[in-house]
Amino acid sequence: MKKLITASLTASLLFTLPVLAKGEQDTRQKIKLPGMMKEHMLGNMRDHMLAIHEIQSALAKNELDKAADIAEQRIGMSSLVEHHAAMMAPYMPKNMQDIGTKMHHAASRFAMVVKEGDALKSLDGLAKITQQCVACHAAYRLN
């Protein structure tokens, strides 16, 4: 079961970035950010991916409290101050802000659910986090 969960979660991350067919035009909305803010946002996204990986690893080892802590501290609502979300939000379209908020809420909900020990509920909770990543990356790109 642990191998199945880890494989499923790893596969879900492969779909967080849109793949364009050869010759297909990228129609995602370009988001213009000042240089330092762009680098900060890219760093946040890379850390989110790393956090998802660390959550998967913790789940595979049945370290549920660790998975919950990583989710809440690095992606959940508790991470907003560290990510400077209030400073970044004005540069994002409303829908992009909403997707980000849903992702942070999903991570906080996952942190609560995973502690219950139900593997399928945990997988569903993690999928709800990555669903927001997929939605954002499918609609937007940094310019």
C-alpha cells in the first residue's frame, strides 16, 4: 500500500506543469512581476514542490505527523507570512489569487486529515493541493 501511495503521488506531480505539443502555442496568461518578486515566487513554487516530495516521503514511512507539519508550515495557511503572500497578491489576477488561496487551504486541510491515518483520505487531500498547482500552471506563467 505504501508503494502504491508513493507512486500515485509522484505521478500526480508529473502533471503539475502543462505540456505543449510540438508547435503548439502557449496561451497561458503572462504575469509580469518585478525581478526580485519573480525570483521570490519561483522560489516559493520550487519549495512547494520540494514540500510535496517530502510529504510523500513521510507518508511512505508512515510518518503522519511529519507529513502534516510539512504541509501546514510550508504550504498551508501558516506559510502565508513567510511567502509574503500579501505583498505578492496585488500583482496577480484575482483568479490566480483564488487558486493560491485554495491551495493553501487544501494544504491546511490535508494537515488535519493525514493525522487521522486514513491513506485514501490523505491521498485525496494531497490531490486537492496539487489540483490547484495544476490549475494555476495551466492558466498562468511568469513573464
